[in-house]
Amino acid sequence: MMESSVQLCNSCGEQIGVDANGEVFVACHECYFPICKACFDYEMNEGRKACLRCATLYEERSKNDDDTKVNGNRSTSMASELSISQDFGIHARHVSTVSTVDSELNDEYGNPIWKNRVESWKEKDKKKNKKKKAESKAENAAPIPPEQQMEEIQSSEAAAAEPLSITIPISKTKMGPYRFVIIMRLIILGLFFHYRVTNPVDSAFALWLTSIICEIWFAFSWVLDQFPKWYPINRHTFIDRLSARFEREGEPSQLAAVDFFVSTVDPLKEPPLITANTVLSILAVDYPVDKVSCYVSDDGAAMLTFESLVETADFARKWVPFCKQYSIEPRAPEFYFSQKIDYLKDKIQPSFVKERRAMKRDYEEYKVRINALVAKAQKTPEEGWTMQDGTPWPGNNSRDHPGMIQVFLGHTGAHDIEGNELPRLVYVSREKRPGYQHHKKAGAENALVRVSAVLTNAPFILNLDCDHYVNNSKAVREAMCFLMDPEVGRDVCYVQFPQRFDGIDRSDRYANRNTVFFDVNMKGLDGIQGPMYVGTGCVFNRQALYGYSPPSMPNLPRSSSSCCCCCPSKKAKKDVSELYKDAKREELDAAIFNLREIENYDEYERSMLISQMSFEKTFGLSTVFIESTLMENGGVPDSADPSMLIKEAIHVIGCGYEEKTEWGKEIGWIYGSVTEDILTGFKMHCRGWRSIYCMPLRPAFKGSAPINLSDRLHQVLRWALGSVEIFFSRHCPLWYGFAGGRLRWLQRLAYINTIVYPFTSLPLVAYCSLPAICLLSGKFIIPTLSNLASVLFLGLFLSIITTSILELRWSGVTIEAIWRNEQFWVIGGVSAHLFAVFQGFLKMLAGIDTNFTVTAKAADDTEFGELYIIKWTTLLIPPTTLIIVNMVGVVAGFSDALNGGYESWGPLFGKVFFAFWVIFHLYPFLKGLMGRQNRTPTIVILWSVLLASVFSLVWVKINPFISRTDSSTISGTCISIDC
């Protein structure tokens, strides 16, 4: 009790002691930070003359010591307060209210600067005398004015202590009306459906019932899409503060290392020049070179990809120093030299023009060599490809080949033309054998996770598609402002950047930019638990990929396994048992650490320990990789043998390494869907992690490939099929992840929306067919409107329009982008989504895998010609049929109105309005179908006209809306007529 009552230093833990006057020593009279005289002197000698808590300069306090002693009883009162605390046996951390709160925060989270100092205390204390002598000599040689020194210290300390990012909520003047309109729209929808259900149309009951079912589903889809946007936010980063905190002058950079993943499969479909530009933009990124490693996954084992990387590594020796010397943006040469801007802007170096011309000439020669390789690869020799030494290329059979790893650049490899180090560049092609399931892109990404963990083990991973280059060289620093912030980054599993694209015309006819999704929906999710993972442009926390829970998330008690009523009991127990992986990791880490303390340390003992802890069942049979998962801050031991690491890296990319492990189930990229990105992010959010959405002013990454109508529909088909697969899997958000309660409800609604939206195609096709049926049959789905019904319809349309306008206001999205998104929602819904639902049912229930392939195409020579290429595909038939049927219905409706007289024009307008609604939404499809040269595949026209004609003739023949009474009356009338 006596020891606990002594006032202790917050740094060294020793007693505070007293000053020359016999009073308790106080270093800072502003906040009374508890620090002893010895630590205070040490801080002053080290040149840090500001308080660690409030950043007030000690010198200013010492100058005013006399005034403080004469005028204020501040010091005296503080000393008496401390003595009173000692009398009552209170620890120094609990002296005052302010000091209690701050010290507790410092103990739990800590000021990053103070943490770094505490960690290096012992090392600096040993070299204390040497540093004192060196500083005294430096001061004698070049004295610095005290005022300037104090200003520099204060500014650096203040900059390092400030947060690296801030959250900027949307103003209440914008969000208040938006939320009010959403609530009003819900109320109007309730009144609208009450009217629709209580006022059936007896003369067209089938049409009325179909429309009611469709409208209810549309309302449900709107709720799923709208409420995750309830609390959108913006974020702002401070890169200068990141540098001030982790890149101090004269000290090694403390920024975390990053492993870049670039995945490619077929170099003939994914041009090697595009992949090479992505790799060059990564190697030239504005980040310490010893912290960057680029891994290129060649899942097709193509020698063309390997040889193009050889040429790329050689060209990088010239390109990287050129970019860094002149601050080039973007740092992908193809897109830098093709941009139509004044490249002399902000470039004041006289030699820049000469250097740029020389570099452009070198790049053109580099392109010639790459194109020559591509031309050579068009025809594969019968005996297969051979390497320079005459041995066969191991990947001649892309489905049966060993694992291959080649390190082109690195810390011990070649340097650039100026003698500086280059980032590491590694070629990886995982082993493939017949009879093994390789899981396509997800399997390739998991192989890269293991290889990078063995070779470099950076704590963060950034994955990019081969056609997404780094457009903003500071993008990695933007992500580090979140991931390396001790308060923000502790629970962040990944930082997602929006996707931006080149090569798209201004009108964006097919909504290729997905502006509404990236600028509206993702901002809304960022205010809940974070954006979804979209497959590229994402910086991961490696520990989150290993299936661990966030550090701040407490483990659930085992009794909670019975609280999950939405899953079978076995799955519930399995979900809860995953929460104890963190505790097992801590036990294994401590055991391995204790083994290393033994003099006769044996690697066999470590392997036996890992096997006993059952980590091999989770991560696979690699002790090197398992030990790397225990290193939260990453890194490879200095004593590691490079040849041994390469051998181990080959082992972890073997085709049988994942057998009977948790890879693809709970670890890494999750298997089970062609949209593995949604599943991967969903699993992380279920564990309690949150994600961050980062939107820098200059887009971080850009995709380079334009997409025409047919390719765009096939892209949407693949996404929709992945969502249907997730719906039928055990990871369906409707019932998965309830055990821990770690997934927020609005976040769950967003994930439910991502898996059920393809099913909207069924009511959408029916609803788009209703106008034509009504026009051809003369019936309508809505009875004669009363005054109340008119008000409800008017209120519903106004609420829809107002919601869109208010979304424009807080998101900054243009009205054209929203309209294009609305149009392509209809186009994709009646084509790709419809086929995805049927294909998903056939695949999941009957095991039949149906592919809707693209065949013929016609080229165009204009600037955006590739956007207007017409390729025949089955997906074009349903929307084309709907357009023709509705056009036929409009013509038939006007013909009937002309024959029916004045009274028939009133009901016609309602039917025509809905028909034109369909036609206007399908207009971009119709325009794309015609192409720029108004050329349409003949087979598309023939199929559509045939289906529309058969449908119209059958409908007229059957005419199910004429009752039997009406038929007999008509026949009797005809008989009574005397012809």
C-alpha cells in the first residue's frame, strides 16, 4: 500500500521526486503531465522540448517559472494536491480528472509519438552519453536560433499528434429533407398498396394480380436499396501528417510495407502491354522502395507473360527514376504519353523536355519488343515453347504444370540507371494438375497470399486487376492514413477505392462507370460498417484475410452458440468456434517465443508444436507460413535463407496444399461463387471488421478497357450469376452470420440487396410486358381513378422524383448518371439478370452449367468504336422482343382509338404512358443494337420479330379477357342481324 501511494513517472515508472525547493517536481505547468526530473532532463537533451501531452514548450514554462511562483499558487496548489493524493494512497494516474482521462487513453491507445519513444527507450538510454556529446558539438558548430528551433519542434510535434483522417458527415440541411422524403415515400407506398389491393380490376383480374405482385416486389427492392444510404459520409486524409509521423528526416521510414497483387490469365485476351503498364505504375508508386513488392500471378502459365515481364523489368530501370524525378502522373507510360494536356505545366526543370522525348522514344522501342512477342505467340510450335537454355517451358500445358516463381527485381537485384533500389517484382504461376479444383481467380489470389507471406510478408495487401493501373502515385499513402492510424485502423479490414475507367464516351450509354453505385451506395455503406469489396483497387489488412477477428472485438462466450436460431446448430457451433482463433494464435506465438529462448532450439520442435496446436488443419503444412501469420506487423526474419524461402514458396503454391484446410472457406478469398469479392468482404464484416471508403480528388486507380453492349451484358450476367450462387449457398446473408451479432442490420440489408437483385428480373419482364398486353387487349391494370387515387399516384411519382433530386444534392452525381443507371437497370434486368436466374437454378439444382457465349463481331474505326461493336449473343433477344412488342402495342392502341371515337382516347393515354416508359428505358439498348453505322445482326431482328408476331397472333386468337357472357351476347347479336 505504501508503494502504491508513491507518485510515479508516466515514462520510466520511478518516483517523481522533488525539486530544489523540496516540492513535488512538475515538468509542465500547463497540464501537469507526471514525469520525473531524470526523464525531463533526458527529453531536453534529446532535443524534444515540448510536453508529451499538450505540446507546450518546456522553455516557455521555465521562463515563466518566476511569475508562476510569485503570482500563482498553481504550482503550490498542484503540489498540495499531489501530497493529498499520496496521503489517501491514490496512484499518480488518478491525480486529477483531466490527467485520469488522458493517461488512460494513452495507456490503451497511446500517442503514436510517445509509444515510439517508449519502445526505443532502452536503446537510446545506452547511447545517451554519445548523443549528448554529438549534440553539443553540433550546437557549437552551427547554433540554431532558439525561437526557430522551438517553432520547428512545436510544428512537428503538433503535426504528428493530429489525426491522419477525418470523417465529414453530410450536412443536416441536405440529409434532413432526404430522410423525411424517404419516410413520406414509405407512408405513400402503404396507402398506395391499400388502394390497389382494395380496388381490383374484375375485367382484367390476371393482369391486375400480376401488376400487384410486381409492384410489391419493386417496393421491397427499393427498401433494400434505400435504407443503407441513411447515413452517408465523406472522408478526408492528411498525407502530410502521415509523413510527419512516420517519415522523420534522418530516420528510416516507419511506413508499413505493402504487397501488390496483379492477376492475369490469358495474355491473348488480356494484352501484355496493358498488364505491363499496370506493373510499371506500381513500381513507380510514391512510396519507399523497400516497402513495395509486386507479385504478378500468371494463372495461364504463359511464356508470353513471363517474357513480357523480363522486358518490363528492364524498362522499369529507366521509367521509375524518370517518374520520381519529375513527379509524373499517371505513372503508367501508355496513359501518360497519350493524355491530351500540356505536359509542361508545373514542370520547371529545363531538362524535362529533353528527358521526356528520350523516354517516349525508349517506350516506343519497348512497345515494339512487346508487340513482337505477342505476334510470335500467335502460333504455338508443335513441340511447345522452349527457353533460352533449350529446356522446354514448364507451362506448355496450362492445365498440367509445376509451380513457377521468378524474382526479377528486388533489394538484392538490379538497380535503376541512377543506382537506386527498385521495388521487388516477382512472377508467380501456381501448380496445376488434373483432378484438382483450382477455383479460378480466388484460388490464384490465395496462392499469392501464401507466396507473399513467405517472401516478404507485408502487413497490407493491395490487389489490382491486370487492366487497372495506378492513376494516383500517392494512393497507397491515402490508404495508410486509415490503416496506420492507431485509433481508426485497428478494426479496419480493408480500404476500398472507387473504380474509374478510361475509354468511355461522355454519354456513357451503357452505364459503364457505375457512378451511382460508387458515388452514392458506397458512401452510404461507409457510414454503416463500410463499403463492399468490389474485386480490385482494395488495400487489405493481412490479418483480416487470415480469418482473425479485429483486436478490439471481444471473444464470445461458448454459451452463445445456442443463440443462433437462423442456422443449423452445427453451423452455429462452427461459427462460434472461429472466434477462439485469436486466443490460439496468442498461445502459439508465446510458445514459439519460449522455444527460441532455449539454446538447443530445434526446428523439429517448432514443427511438432505447430502440429499439436492444430494450425496445420487451418493454414496447411508449412511451418514457415504459419509462423508468418503470427507476425501482426509483418516482416521476414533477417536470418532467413533466401533459397530456403523460395523452396517454401514453391511448396505453398502446390495444387494440393489447400486440401483439408480452411483456405477458401474461412481464410483468404472465399470460394463458392464467381463473385468471390462479395463473399470475401461479407465474411470479414461478419467477424466484426469494418471497411473504409477512400475517394481522393485524383482517382487512385483506373481501368483501361472500354466495354461494348454485348460484353457489358456478359459482365453483368457474371455478377448476377455470382449473386444467385451466394443466395443458394450457406453464406446467404438471409441466414448467415447471426451468431455473433457483429454484422449491423443496415449492412445486412445491403448484402441481402446484392444477392436478391437478379430475381427482380422476373417481375420486371412481366411489368414491361403489361403495357403491350393492355394495348393489344384493350384492358388496363388500374380501374377508373377517383380523386383520392389521383392524389396517391401523384404523390408517389413526386416522392420518387424528389428522392432522386435530393440524392443528386448530397452525392454530387449528375442527373444524367442517375438516368443512365435507371435505364441500364431495366436493360440488364430483362436480359442478363433473367438469364442469370435461370442459369443459377440449373447450376445449383440440376448441376447444369450453361454458357451464353459471344460469337461474331463487327468493328468500327472511330475513337470509341469498340463501344459500338455489335456481337451476337442470346442476351440480346429478350429486350429486343420487349421493344418490338411495345411498339406494336402502341400502334395497335392508336388504331383502336381512331376507330373507337372520342371516348376511347382517355383510357389510351394511361396505357401509352406505361408503354413509352418501357421504350424510353430500353432506348440505349435500341441505339446500341443499331450500332454507329446502323448495322444490326440479322438474326437478332428475325428472332425478335418472330417472337413478337407469334405472341401477338396467339394473344389475339385466345383473347382471354373476353368473358363467355360477352361472347354469347356478341354471337346472338350477329345472328339477329339481317344481312
